Amino acid sequence: MTTTSTAATVGVPDRPATYRDVFAVREFRVLFASFGIFLIGETVKMLALSVLVYERTGSGLLAALAYVTGFLPHAFGGVFLLAYADRWPPRALIVGYDLVRLAMVAVLASGVLAPGAMLGLVAVVGLFGPVSSAARAALLPEILHGDAYVLGRSLLTVASGGTQVAGFALGGLLLGLVGPYGALWLTAATCALSALLVRVGLTARPARVRVDATAGRAGAIRETWRVNRLLLADRRIRGLLLAQWLPGALLVGAEGVAVPYAAGLGPGANAGVLLMAGAFGMLVGDLLVGRFVAPARRERWTPWLAVLLGVPILVFAARPGLWPAAALFVVSFAGFAYQLGLARRFLDAVPEARRGQAFGLVGTGLMAVQGGAAAGAGALTEVLAPGVVMALAGAASLVCTLALWRVLSPRSGD
């Protein structure tokens, strides 16, 4: 069962939780550390695998596929396997996935597989990624309560961006020092460390849903579809899902064409400046809104923060220079903090027994919309200037925000 802590009750309607409150909870420290180690390992693995496949095949296409293979199966796992997030004990599920990743990386590092078999193995293991992520996300409100939960979620978002940057830096260093096989062996060590932290540091909790022996494992696919339909049929949950999916994910279309936009600005313009500006803006927005804005005010600001996503990007129709464009990215991506105002409401709306699957559905939908937005924006650059495409992405985000205004705004019933 869940454990109690001094920080578990610090979140109150009128006072934001503090970082001290959140990090005072031992289980959150364990979850935070294991999540960071997990992300660093995944980033190094993708980078090393991409380099390894390119070295062995000389194919840029296969190298690119190696880089994204760990992500592509995420949507399929979210559609067919999410029921396991509530059927299995969360600690055992997270540790089990880390150990499966450990075995997979060890096989990759051994060099016994052909490149095609490597990609297939990574894709199969990646199917269970959303299940583990959903179990981890559903644990957070059991560890932190009230506004501490919202701030904890903000910290995990910040950690996600920061550790991926660290993973790229570490991966590049390791590739130069020990090569792709050595980097993969060190990735295996991160899998073992993450599993050990979770096993030792988290309390054993039972599965949220009891499954009788007659249901069998085959019933998980039908159960995933059934519960997904039930969640989407609930008007309040469906609205909150759309609010989390659309305004921010559509903006990824603008991010997706940053490279051709920067190329059009002439020599010296680097798309990396825009991408780093977006990541910085998201980090600053989450830190400021999560830490310094009172919970009730944060929820009232939700629709206005969502408006902040789209409006600055409209300026790209005028083709601003690199540094003005970077400033616009910082302001726009700070608006991603709007999701913090939805965190408590979504948690309250979903049934506790289906919490794991509900959080998994949020992640699956986000990846699907982001992928579609990036692909659509890329296709539009064949007929329109990149700046115009970016402005259209901002307009699409703004239209969705206005359409979802009543959902984004807190109601007395909440």
C-alpha cells in the first residue's frame, strides 16, 4: 500500500508546494533519479545504435530508422498493451522493463545480430515502453498529493529535457572514447542501476486491477481497447485529453521545420539555436509556473498560457531573423506550462483503478499528434515557405485553444 509522508499533504489550494516539500519524499527522490538514469540510457542507446548501424551498412536511412526505432512502437504499445499498467504491480513492472532493456542492450552490444535484427529487437522491446511509462506516471500521485503532485510532475518534465541533453553530450563523449559497442555496454549499466534503485527504493504496491485466471494475458488487448473507449466516451475525460494533446502538440509542426527555416536565413543561421530556445522556454515556464504561481491562479491561467503557445509563432509569417526567432520560441514554448493547470483536474477525473492506462493514453495521444503535426508541416514545406508553415502551426494551436477554452478554464464543479 502507499506510504505516508510529511510532503504528502503539503499541497493546499492556496499555496504552491516547494521543491523542499517534494524532494523530502524519499520515494519521489528514487522515482526522479531512476527516471533521469532511464532517459540518459535511452538517449545514449539510440545514438550508439544509429552510429553502429551506419558503420555496418553505410545507409543513412537505416541509421535514421535506428535512431527513431525505440519511439515508433510507442503508439502501438499504447493502443494494444496499456491495460498491463494497471494489471501488474507497478514496482515489478518498472523493474521488469528495465531488466528486459538490460538484456536487449547486452545482445546489441555483443554484436551477434545483423543490423535488421537489431532494429527488430529494439522495436519489439519498445512496445512495452508506454506500459512502463504509464506505471511510473500513475505512481506519482500515490507518492505526492495535492500541489506537491503538480510540482513533482513539473520536475519530471524538466528532468526529461535536461537529461536528454545530458544524454546526447554523454553519448557523443562515449562514442569518441569507447565506440558504439562500449557505449551500449555502459547503457546496460544504466538499466541495471535504474532497476536496482526502483527495486530497493520504492514500496511494493498491488496491481490496481485484479484479473482472474480465466481472463488470461490475451485479454489485455481487448481490455486496453475497452478501457480506452470508456475513457474517451466520458465527456470530461475526453475534453481534458484533447486539451493536453492538441494546443501544444500542434506546435511541434513549427519545431519540425526549424531546420529548413534556419537554412533559409543564410550562412551562420543554426537550427540548433531555435531548438535550444524552445527547450529553454519550456523549462523556464514549467519552473516559474509550477513553483511560484499559486494552485488556484495556475488553473485560472491555463487557457491564457495555452494562447501563449500559438500567438508568438504567428510572427514567423514575417520571417524574423535568427535571434528574434529564438526569442519568439522561448516565449511560445514557455506556454507549455498550461498543462500544469490541467494536472490535478485530469487526476481527479479518471478512475483510480484505471489511472495507469489513463496516463498512458495521454502519452500515446501526444506522440501521435506530435508525429502527425511534424509530418504534415514537413509536407507543407514542399509548397509553402517554412516561415508560413510555422505560422500556420501557431494558428492551428491557437484555434484549438479557442475551441477548447471551456475545457481549459477551471469550473466550480472541479
